[in-house]
Amino acid sequence: MSMLNLNLPTLASSLVKSGATTTATTTTQQCYIHPVVLFSILDHFLRRNDNQERVIGTLLGVRSDDGRVVEVRSCFAVPHFETDDQVEVDMEHHRTMFSLHKRASAREQIVGWYATGSKLSKYAALIQDFYSRETAPFSAVHLVMDTDLSDGQLSIKCLQGSPVGAGAHPENCLFLPLPYELQYPDAELSALQVAADSNDSEEGIAVLVSDMEQLERSIAELHAMLERVSAYVHSVCTGKSKANNIVGKYLMDMLAVVPKVDDKQFSTLFQSHLQDILMVAYLTNLTRAQLNIADRLQRIV
């Protein structure tokens, strides 16, 4: 098994002498994180060994052309072992997992690493140096999840390392806060909404709604947004609120996209489209029934 052994401070000096340290030339200015990354980190922490206080892993994602914007899409765990004198990281597992992940998601690359705990470990600078060489010439993102709930909540921090001092020593690293935002793709947002609905249940169980119920909720949300926009436009027209040019531009762009169709024509198009959907649903159910009958007849024969 290939292990990366990091010691303080003797190994750090040897890394400098061998020229293994590579300073990132492009710093990250904005980070977007998918919620599935946070769930994966939390799952890794809950499945840790009994004698393990924290866990670490590799962050995967994509970068902008200039490398200043990072989108963290997924991650995987990296086994490690810490003592008072050194930390051992399973590099063979790291490289194998990244190689397998590249087969499924060729665009995603290593963008940094994560760790759990309420504060930075004393080995964080050395691990940051390793991941900086993995992400060179870009800086590595360090995501810290407070699994100790020190502030009464599961908070996260997004950091990036900056070298300090005249010498290029890996342990001379200052972690600076990095602006981040949680990005919700449509598929993940639907799952998060279902999970959030479980808080309203006494048993903590989320019930999946039907397509018609989901459509009803979407229409209700759309109606509420239209009511807010109408109230804002009315307040501006009556002089109660000050006009905002940016909001006005967005409203003009939105109205320009809406096609001009009269009520009768819209009703005709809607009814014909609805009939097509019902026909497709009917044919789907009929095909499913025929397949079930054919499967049962095959078993009898």
C-alpha cells in the first residue's frame, strides 16, 4: 500500500530540498458547492472508525477557463491515520478512486480536499501542500465541516492556502477564507425539498408526492411569485416605491420571451397538448400491461 507520510517539521524540509513543493500561480476567488458533497462528507464522518476523530477526502469538480471560479460537484473519502508526530495518507486509494471517477466523469478534476472538525489540524498545511501539487497551477480548495457542532449547527468553511515567509516551506501556510455559495441543481433541489418536508412529520418520514400534487405546488409557487411582482409594479406606478432599473430590465426581458397568444388560441393549444400527453400515458400503461402478460405466459410455458 502506498502511503504518504508527513512529519513536522523534518519531512517538510526534505520536500523543499527535493523540489516537491509547487506554488499555485492562480488563486481561487469564488467557490460553488453542490449539496451532495456535504452529504457525502457527513456520511464519511458517520462511518469512521471508533478511534478516529476526523476524516479527510478529495474534492472533485470543474473550474472556469481562468481557474478563478470552482464548482465542487462530488468527493470521495481518503483513508488516513494521525499520531502526535505524523500523519499517513493512503495515496494508492486516492489515485485509484480518482482514476475510476474519471471514467464516469471525465470533465471533473481534483480541486481540493475536505476535513471535518471545529478547527484546523496541525497537519492541514502539509496536506494542503500535497493537494496544491495535485491541482497546480491552480490553488487547492480546503473545505472544513464542523461536525463537532461547536456553534450549535453543522457549519462549513471554505478556505485556500497562501504561503507565508521568505522560504517555500510547506508548513508555512496561512489559510484564508474563500467566498462560497451552495448551488442547487434541479434534481438535487427536489430531493432536498422532500427531505425538508420530513421535519413537518412526527415520525420524520418524507412522503413522495404524485405528479399532479407536484404540478399543483409549482403552479401555487408561480402564482405567489406573480402576485409579488404585480404588487411591486403597482407600488412603483403609484409612487409608493422607488423604481429599480435593474428589476425593470429583468421584467422587460421576461415579458419579451412570453409569446403573444390570445385566450382562445391558448386554450386550443393547451387542450391538444393535454390530449397528446394523455394518449402517451395510455399507450405506456397498455405496453406495460402487455409486457407483464407476456412475462407471465413465458413463465407458464
